[in-house]
Amino acid sequence: MERRDFLKLIGITGAGAATACDAKVGPQSLIPYMVPPEDITPGIPTWYASTCRECPAGCGTHVKTREGRVIKLEGNPDSPVNRGKLCARGQAAHQNLYDPDRLKGPKRLQDGDYVDAPWEEAAAAIAAEIGRLRTQSGGEPGAVVLLTGLQTGTRERLYDEWAQALGARRVVYEPFAYEALLEANRRVFGEAALPAYDIEGAEFVISFGAEFLETWISPVRYAGQWARMHAFRGDEAVEKGIFVAVEPRLSMTASNADEWVSVKPGTEYLVALAMANVLGAGGEASEWTPQRAGEATGVDPATIERLARLFADKRSVALPGGISTSHPKATAAAVAVNLLNRAGGAFGDTVTLSAPVTGPVAGSYRAIVDLVSEMQTGTIQALLIADANPVYSLPPALGFAEALRQVRLRVSFSSVFDETSAWCHWLLPDHTPLESWGDWVPQQDVIGIQQPAMRPVFNTRATPDVLLDVWRAIGGGEEGAAAPEEATWYDYLRAAWSDRAPDERAWAAVLKAGGIWEAAAVTPSYLQPTDAATAGRAGAGAAATAEAGGGEAADFSPAEFEGPSGEGTFALVVYPQLALYDGRTANRPWLQELPDPATTVAWQTWVELHPETADELGLVNGDVVSVDSGHGSVEAPVIRYYGARRDTVAMPLGRGHDRMGRFAAGRGVNPIALLPPTADADSGGFAWQGVRVQLTKTGAKVEPLTFQGSDSDHGRDLAEAIPMAEALRLASGGAEEHVEEHVVGEDIPLTVERVARDSDSESPYRWGMAISVDACIGCNACVAACSAENNLPFVGPERVARSRFMNWIRIERYFEEKPGGGVETHHLPMLCQHCGAAPCEPVCPVYATYHNPDGLNVQVYNRCVGTRYCSNNCPYKVRYFNWFQYEWPEPLNWGLNPDVTAREKGVMEKCTYCVQRINAAKIVVKDQGPDAVIPEGMFQTACQQTCPTDAIVFGNLKDPASRVARLAGGPLAYSALEHLNTRPANFYLKHVTDRGGAPTAEPAAQTTGAH
Amino acid sequence: MSDRTMEKSGRAQAQIFRRVNRDILATLQRPGVGWAAMMAVVLTVLGIGVIAEVYQIKVGLGVAGYEPPVMWAVYITDFVFWVGIAHSGTLISAILFLFRAQFRTAVYRISETMTVFAVMTAGLFPLIHLGRVWYFYYLVPYPNERLLWPNFRSPLVWDFFAISTYFTISSVFLYVGLIPDIAVARDRARTRFRRRLYSVLSLGWQGTDTQWRHYNRAYLFLAGLATPLVLSVHSVVSWDFAMAIVPGWHSTIFAPYFVAGAIFSGVAMVITLVVPLRRAFGLQDYIDEYHLDRLAKLLLLTSSIVFYAYLVEFWTAWYSGSDYERAVFWDRAFGQYAWAAWIMYSCNCIIPLALWFRRVRTSWFWMFIISIFVNLGMWFERFVIIIQSLAHEFEPFQWDYYTPTWVEMAITAGSFAWFLMWFLLFIKFLPSMAIAELKELLPPKLKRAKEEVEKA
């Protein structure tokens, strides 16, 4: 940022603060600080507690603003949902706020073009139109539909009241709605809710396709729970739990499992059923012996029995399916998992309804199918769409877009011009969540508050405000209620909170805390299986559906995949990509560039094929294949991936937008085009799985945008592993059997004490990290956090093709063949090691990189001339070069962190250990006297702060009591490429493997010939 | 012997000397169409190279094909290639002078000019490859109020000194050797401009006894000074690599290996230049199969050293037991850059085996072909060492494959054009053969005659 821009910014924000959130003052009016605003001190960040709205999980956030600009999001440590952590999507949320291609004001379609229309005009026109349509249709309710994404809390209440008052209907559509889970829960214990799964308290977790570390329901919460259940860091000699994933594809979640049970798509729940059978579930489960299930699923019956025993012996929980197992039998699958939970005694123990996740509303796909048929018949006169992009996320075969054309009035409230907006007459952009008031109820006992962290960037308006205006303009009408007295959405929200926050003091407390969490207030309601389930009949479903009036019994035959069969055809698995979810985050360039945890691909949609299958078809990475399901076809490049099954191809969701701005449009393809509009008959949920596809080589070739060089670490001391038994023995004081004497140059083994001496003897600090390879799940949240904190540019697909990505921290994903067959996946965070004997330092001809007194290896951008010798000499390859002057299209540059230099072309950069945070802490500590030292935990690096599994621990290695020094001195610590004697300040903690029972051979997974 | 005989013999001698003068100075005549055409091509290619460089400075180094972890690529390959070319010049002019190897006389001027121009070319590349070339002076140890000096531990700073020293010495050496010849050219210059030019450049050379005595001393001392540089400069260049920890670079054999390689490539370049030059200017009487044979033997010797070094590298990699070294060399021979490695092995080791045959050594055609192959092979040697080693380093996650872009190719081609431009100018402005030394080689009839007179 230039000095002038900075001054302008101060002026603008001053103006904003002085006029107290009045949206009328344009940013053109520069008002100097005659009276400085009380809450803005240039150089000091202001934090606002809020709630992340990037997915329905509703994590609490702290939004960091500087001079009136949002520059970073961090998790709210008090929020029971995420405990201070955020995922990559949360970390990149402000790139939505600053998306240069957002709608900049209300627009109206006129003669095929969108023209600007003032807000007042818009509300009046829509009110008039709705009024007219209502009279035309004879006041028939349902002619006007408010189609929204999942909403909870006050906003949902307002939407409902509005719809009711105006004789309209509200339809909720959420692409990932988990209808099957809700339906199965309703059938098995009579309540259509998402229970709380106590992963943390379990000793054995088995997931049947639930991507709970990536996207499933509340991934940050579950990742934290999983880490507390599973991660062994060697600091205490307590055996940690076991995690097994039963999935048709090695998802990131499964890659963290101690065992990946690869099953035929559509059959994974037969494993659950057979396990329940082994545990004596009886009923229909008794038909599924391990042998029979083994035949149907391709899983060794012995494995099923072993897993069943484990499930019974330990405190266990089974997690039902996510999107990648939502096939036409999804409800039966979830019922099967419920049966296993019941048979294994998990009900009321690890699976409770004590604080049900509010979660998605049931039946949303069914509702939209009905809506489409109503639209087709012309029953729907007006459709107002908020927080949903059905044209993109529904299969084209359903014909939503065509049906939409039958609707007379179409209004979009989307803040970006997306595929659905493109069909609408009115574009009335909503604020992004960071500019909005609101609240969110992620689970029954948690209400998160959402407050605007800055003034709207563009001329946008909160959708509830627009609806209130429309409501007021129409008036109550005969049957409808009059518009509420509250003038604005904020007043409405405040009124809704009047009982929880009666006075301003209480309200301020709520805003400060970011919500209220009333865990104590909710009485646990333990799950009571319905009669049918108690009777031991797996056909609980049958009874329940019969009760619900019709429908067929849950039958447990494997889900059939329709479509082409024979040579060159495969079952298709589509799955939500971690960074892009259902495609709503595709306009955030950091997320487009976030490497996929499994394949490390960015910016493009790929087709995952097992390397051997690819060999048979003569396909290498980047060969474009045509994928044809009979319902549609797309073309995408092949990526060879060891986590794909031989009989399956997998494709990620989230890309392939036609609209949504420069970062989303035209990137990749949308595999939804391949899907038929099939629903799971029992729940009405959309069947994301269920087609077979034909692969045809097109002969075209594109550069595969992978970050990964080799898939294996080739036995180098990078990702190290240790069996659980051995780790336990060491942690409880056992000596290493064969002490590896890393006697290096100075005859001193590489210990934390030695590394701590690599700073000036007068300096009280030697900063370092202890990174647990066992805890790291590869979710890349740290990458996004680092990007936001350190102004890391996104480089775009052309440059990713040449490996010129700028992520200071990256997750290396290495496969290792297990001795018993199958693969072990290691996720290794790699960042600057701040070596004591850094190879980069002596080779720099101009001292642009040197060792500072605190032992940091620092890079002086001003001095760097760009010889790149340092990068050549860095064995860890963690230095990144500015090949170009990277651009931040206005207003993306508003999100730059003013504490960190934006680098010029031609200079080298790398991880600084967030030196700006170190220095900020030093400045504070300096006030406390000359000898005061930064206490442990006073600040965190950005990556450590957000890591959902606490895999990264940062601190002072010179303080023997610090957590990092204790972990680094612990039995599992090692240094990457230790023999080079670079004395890295990053200690890694070994991956702890071989927990509980011998793994089975997985013929589908081989790592030979990696690379 | 009578005065008459002596006079006659002296006249004959003078006749021969005149012919030498005439033949060599004929190269300085008004350029023909061929020369002009070559110059036009050279300037066009150079122009494209300059445009590419300006584009690269403007847009950023990313327009080159760099693909991390390959942070050094074709530019450094070119740099080492041209420094290598520079080496045989000094070897031939200085070391062989000290060893009194007479075959050098015919070719030493060409190889010396080649040295100077090659260093001038090589010196461009460290600048071209900088991310921020506009701050290149940070590499220069200049006094400043912030007491900021370059990092004297960095091999790149050593490089700076090695190259600048080498350029100074080799250009002074070339110039001193030229003085008597410039005087000859001055005496025969037809145009005013040339006379003026040569008068200034010849520093008032009269060819007196005293001048010759001083001249010979100076030349000897300069030869003595230049000799260690032949070994040191390319050793320092090799340390750019050997001092790094990159497997495939970090090797004690690099200094002798690079020096031998440099001489190898330099001799090949001399042959590449001499063969057409000889034909173009009808210098068959001065450069004959005898010279060619000697150069070929030098080529064969250095080829063997290089061959040996290649073998030793593989042996060391295996014998070290280091996984990283082994992986790099396995990858070199059989990995993604195997094509480049095998170009290098064939051109530098296999093809020069033909030089064991005298008939090949004395064939102008075959020697020209072989020299081209050696040039190619030595360029690929640097390409393989630099790029393949970087592409297959410690971190398997960061293994990658680099391919150059048009910018790098244009600048590389431009560097050849830059070199040839100077060379073409040189052969038209200054004698490209050492006239005075050629005369020394002629049978010293005059001297003998004088002795006979005294005896009589």
C-alpha cells in the first residue's frame, strides 16, 4: 500500500467512524481527524467478535480490523464450536468481502441489460409487483416464494414472518443438507436432528464416508475433537484412540485414519451392518454376515470382524455418511450406522442429543424438486432468492434454470453475480457476512452473534432490510400481519435479543463475547430408540416410514449405480472439495489456489484415477478425458491418485462456474452436470452419488496444476513414523532401543538445548516450533491463515503450472507403503526451519538473509537483489521468489496487513515466524522493564493460531518450561533432514502408527513407482 | 659468405616478411558482402535478445521458464559456458607461451580475443539472471555510509572478483601482444581514420631493440600473471556450485573438473572459429594440419579428463552411501533429464574418441564437426549439472521439471550474437594473427647470416 492510499484510508475510516455507520456518506468525502474517533488508533488493530458464515457450521470468529478495514479472521477461543480455530474457508472469508467482481449496487434488468436502480425504487417496484401478482393470482398463497439457503436464528424468523405476512412461501435449499442423516435419525430414534457425536470422548472412531475433518457438518469442531482423541505427541504416556475410515475414496479424512477400508461405492454401510451383526444386532442386520458383506463390498470378512470387536471393546462411535456416500440408499446407510452405534452401545454415550446440531433443515432437495415442478406449471409468480445458487448446485437435468424462466418476477439477493443471479430481473446485493448484523445458532445451546466489522465496501443492503421495506410498502393486507415496528434489520435483531440482552450493557457483553453459550441451560436428552429399533429390527425404518404415511421399507441392498457399464466405465464419486465446499467460495482466489489436501491440485477440476487404472487406459497426469454419464458430460484432466479405487473415479465439487467473477468463472468444470436429478427415496435428499461414467481420452493435454513433486518421501528423514506401542514405551520413560547417534560436525547431538543456543547469548529468545505430524490432518487452514496474515499473493493457474506458488507454509502429502499392505499417508507441514546453521545465509552475496539476535533467519526485502542462491541452497525448499509484481486488484488490497511489507518483484521471501507478531509482543513487554520477557502464549503465529488440531506449537526454545521446548525435547521429536546439521528450529513429532490390530492388505493401494 | 649473399638472403627474408604482413593485414581490408551479411544476422539476433531482456526487466524474471526448485537455469548455464570458453584463450596464449609450444603462435591471437569477448559475454549473465538487476551494485564492495559490504563468504562475491580480474588481465594481455602488430597495421594503413586509430593504439611502437626487449619482458610477466588465472577463475566458478549443499553440486572434484571442461570447450571453440576463418581469408599457409593436430590432441586430453570426472562423479555418489547423491545421479542417467545427460555424455566423451585417429585430427571438416559437438556437449554439461541437480534435491515434494521459454532462448541466442559481433568487428579492425610472432617462427636466416659475417 502506498503512503497516499494509507492516508486516504485513515481519512475514509475516520469519516466512517465519525458518521457512525451511516451508509449515506460516500468514501469520496475526506474528513480529517478534527476529533479522532475513540475506537480507532492508527496502527492498533480493533477486533470484533462475530460468526463465520462460510458454511452452516457457524464457528465463532474474531475479526481483526485496521483503520476500518477487515484484514484477518481468527477463531473465537470462547466459542464452543471451534474453540478459537478456523478452517481455510474461514481464513479466506474477507476475500469475499473484497472480491473486486462483487455486485457494486442494486441493478434492474432492462432490455436485456442490467442498469443501476436505487434501493428505494427497487423495494417499491418489488412491492408493487408482488402486490400485483397477488391480486392476479387471486391471493393464492404460494405464488410468491422466498428461496433461501439454510438460515437459523433471527434471520430465519424474519424470513418466516415475512413470508407468512405476505402470503408467500419460504423454501429452504441447502446443497449439503444431510437429509438422509436426519431421516435415519427420525426413523431410529424418532427425532429428525443431528446428534452430537462425542469424537473426543471415544477411543475408537469409525467413519462411514463422513468427511468430518473437511466439510461434514462442523469440520473445525470435529477436527479438534479428533485431535484430542487421536493425536499422540509424546508428552504424556496415555494411549490415544483409533480411527478407521470406510470409504470408496481416500479422502483427506480417510488419509488420517489408522486404516482406510476401501469399499465399493454404495456399499460402505454393509460393513456397518455386518459389524452390527457381529455385535448381535439381529433383525435385518443378521442377514449380513461378514462373509456376505465382504462379497458385496470387497472388504475382507476378517477385517469386518476385527473392526466389530474393536467397536465393542472400546468406547466407540460410528459416524454416518457425508456427501461422498450420499447415494440413493443414503437413508438405509445412515440407519445401518445408527444400528451399529446402538449395537455397540454408543447411544446415550458417545452419540447424544444433548445439544443437537441445528444443522440443515430436512427435505430441502425434495422441496426444490417440488418448487421446480410448480415453476414449470406456472404456479410460481415471484421468486426471491437469497443465499442460494440453485442454478449452479442443482443438476441441469432437473431443469431449474428453464423452470425459472416461467416465473414472472425473479429477484436475487446474492452479493456476487452468480449463475442464479444471471436469470434474475433484480439484483439486490446483500452485505457479505462481515458487513452484516445477524446471529446464528450452530447448535441448540450456542447462539453466535454476527456484527459488521466494517462499513459496506459497495452499495449493498442487508436483505432483511430490503424485505422489511417491501413488507412496509405492501402493508399487512387482509390475512397478513403488519410490518414490524422496527425500522431496520438491526432494530429487529436487537428486539429479538431483548430477552437475552435486556439492556445495552448486556448487549455489549454479547457483542464482545461473540454470542452466548448456555451449555448448562440445556438438559441432556438421551436418545431413545423407537419401538421398532428397540425390537431389534433394522427395519426401524419400515415402521417409521409406515408411521409417516407410506414409503418403502429401508432395504439394505447395495446402492445401484446407473449409467454406462462395461469396459472403461467407472462408478463416479463426487465430493465436496475442502476449500470450495459447494462452490460458494469459488470467488476467493486464496481458496482457488489452496492445494487440495489429497491431490494437491489447485485452480482446476480433475478426475482422480488409480495409477494402475490410468496405466491401463494410457493416461498420465494432465491428459484430458471426457467423462460421460449419459446425463451429461464434462472434460477434465486426469490426476493419478493412490487413494482412488480401481473401479471408481472421483471428481471434486466446487469449480466450473460460469459466473461469480474472474476468480471463479471458467475455472474447472462442474461435475454436477453429470448427475441425474435422483433423490434418495427414503429421505428425499439429493443423491450425489449413483452414476457410472464412461471415460474417453480426448487427446488434449493440460498442465496438471499439482503442487506435489513425488508422492513418496523416498525414505528420507522428512515424514517419520513410529508404532504406537513403541511411542508409548518411550513416552513412559523407556530408552530408545537403538539410540541413533546423530553425531554431527561439532560432536553434539541435535537436541533442543543445542538448537536453543543458536541465538545471541544475551537474547532471551530462540523461537521454535514443535509440529506434530500425527496431529496434522492436512487441512491447509494454516496456509490460508498465513496468506491472510502475511499478504501472500495468489499467483494464478498459469504460475501454479510452473510451481511458482507463494505459500510460505505448505502441507506435503507423502504416501508410504505399509509393511502389511495398504498405504500410510503422512501430512507434513513444511515451512522455513529458521536453522541455526542456515545454508541460505552464507551464500547470499548481499546479506539479504541473515541470522538475527533472536535466532530467526530473516529476509531483508530491500537488500535482496534476487540471485536466488539462497533458495538453491535451502534443503527444505521453503523460499519463494517474486517472479512478477503480484497484483491485488482493488479492493482486494484493502485486506492487506499493514504490518507486513508487500513484496516487490525480484525478491525472495519466506516464513518469518510472524515476526510482526513477535515484535508487537516485544513492544508491549518492553514497557514492563528492561528484563521483562515475552511470556508463553502471549501471541501465536497465524498458522498455530488457526490449526484446528493444534499440530503446530510455537514458542521459545530457550525457556525449558515452554510447551514447545518440552515437546521438542520429548521422545517423538526429530528434525527434518537432521543429518545436514542445519539445526532447524522446527522440531517434528513423529507420526504414530500401528494402533490396535494388524491392518489388512489393500490391494487397491500401492505406492510403487511414485512420482 | 660474401656481402652479396647476405644481401640476397636478407632481401629474400624481407620478401617473406612482407608477404606475412600482406597476408595477415589482408584480413583488415574493406569487408565484403559475406561479412556484412553475417553482421546483419548477428545484429538482428542481438536485437531480439536485447528486446527479450528489456521485456524481462519490465515484467519480471518470471517470463523466463524458472520452475522452483530450479532457481538457476539457462542463464547460469550460459554464464558457465562462456566463462569456460574464455579459458582456453589464456591457456593457449600464456601457458603454452611459457612452455614454448610453437604451435600456439598461429592460433593464439584468435583464442585470446575469444577469451576477452567470451568473458564480456559471460559477465552479462549474472546481471541478466538477477531478480532486481537495477540493484546490481549491491554486489560491488563500494564504500558507503551504512558500512554495508557484500558478504565475502558468498561464492557469488568471489565470482565477481574472479571474473573482473580475469577480464582485466586477459584484455591487457591481449592488448600488449597486439602492440607490434598494430604498428605494422599503422604503417600500412590506407585511410586517415585507420592511421589515427592505429597510431594511438600502437603507443608509438617503433620496433627498436629497447622496445622489443621491454616488450618481451612485459609479455613474459603478463603470461606469468595470467597463468594462475587459468586455474583459479574456473575453480571459483565451480565453487558457486561446489560450496552449496545441493547433491550433484557439493563435490571436491568440481574445481579440476570445471577447469578441464573449460579448456576442453575453449579449444573446441577455437577450432570452430579458426576453421572458417582460415578459409575465408586464405590463411592456409599459416594455419595448417600441424596446428590442427596439436589442438585436437589438446581436445582429446581434456576430453579424457572430463570423461574421467564424469565417471568419478558416479563412483563418488555410489561410494558415499548418501541416498541423496545416489538419487541425483541415478536421476541424471535415467531420470527426466536423461536426454540432456546423454547428449552431454555422447558429445563430450564418445564423439571425441574419434580423435584417436590421426586422419580425423588432421581433417578440417571432421574437426569442425567434432568441435561443434563438443560445444553443444559442454553447454549441456552445465545445463545438466545446474538444472538436473536442482530439480532432484532433498525435498521430494518439490521435485519438478523445468523447460526454458522463448525469452531465455532469445537471450542465449543474443549472447552468441553479442560474442560474434565483437569477433567480427575485431577481425576487421585488428590483426587476428600475431604477425610479429609468426615472423619469429620463420627460419632465422638473417641472424645466421650475421653470425657468418662475424665469423668471416
